[in-house]
Amino acid sequence: MSTPLLSALQISRKIDKRWIWQDLSFELFPGNRLAILGPSGVGKSLLLRAIAGLDSIQSGQIIFQKQSLSTFSMPQYRAQVIYLHQRPALIEGTVEFNLQQVYRLAIHRHKAYSQTQILQYLAPLGRQADFLNHPVDNLSGGEAQIVACLRALQLAPQVLLLDEPTASMDENTAQQVEVLVNQWQQADPARSCIWTSHNVSQIQRVTDRSLTLQEEPS
């Protein structure tokens, strides 16, 4: 059996005096498409944020490529494990400006922005080159999610953490983004993703394994 790409070992998260989840363990293998399931309030987004290194955990370990998350440089880790929020943060300027700015970070300076690549991504989304010139202030919520997705995919991460990434899109656009994520994964069979979504049909289309979170007793 292959070695897990990413794993959680008995991790626990507490907010104030309430445990959100305790002693949670799972493994993400190369090529996996994992769904995080459970009712609202069980900490699905908090789990993705913990995996992304954005929120702390009270106990346990997160392991990536056989190395504890606590030993990683966060920029190095987040270049390989990228979190897509349902309400992405964009900076003032055009769509293309936002896509280019990530390459100013030291961790990405060995890479170069490719408009050709971005146009290839836009084609299945039904967007033309002029989309790159749109000011982000004028974008709809769904369009902002598209920009965030493009910004992540262009960096070729190993793991995508997809937290309701199409929640603001119509069904057709959401399915186009699903195709794009699938193409990203097929380009490297070792790539893996974790999804949360309230859209049951979407989860059935885009994932092949699931982890169900249970509400902790009060």
C-alpha cells in the first residue's frame, strides 16, 4: 500500500471550552478525492483550516510527506497545500493583476506567470481573455471564486483544500470548475484534494472517499 500523502493523527480542536472534534485521525493517499461530511457546526471548515496551517490544534499531529506540519516553513507548506475559501480575498486591481501578484512571494519567485496557461484554464469555463482585464471590485461572488481557483491551480500544488469553492456559482459554472479541478489532478496522479460542499450531487461527482464528522457531546 502506498504511503499517505497527508495524515492527521488524533488531532483535536477546541474553541473556548467546547471541543469541536477530538482524537480525529484520517489518511489522504496520492490521487485521493476526499469529502468531509457532517451537519453544520461540526467543524468541517475548521478542519480544512487546520490542515492548511491557518488554525492551531490543541493536540495531535498533521503529517505531510512523512514530515510533521510543525517542522515545515509555512510558506513552503502552503505552496504545496492550498486552501480555497468560499469567500476568497482579492486585492484591488484586475483579475490578471491578482493572478500575477502571487509570484511576488519569495516562495514562488522561481516560477513565472503564464497567461497562456491561464487562458487554457479559462476556456472550459466559458470565459474569454478579456476576463483578465476585469476589475475584481466588479466581480460577482462566483467570479471571485473562479479567480481564487485559477490563482491556486497555476501554482500546481500537491493538495487542494476546497471549502465550498463553488458555493456562489450557478450549477453550470460549478460543474465547469469541477472539470478544471479534475484536469489539474489528472496532470499528476499523486495530486489529491479534500472537498466540503452542501451540494450532495457535487460531492458524489467529485469525491471517491468520505470522512464524516460527528457533533461532540456537550
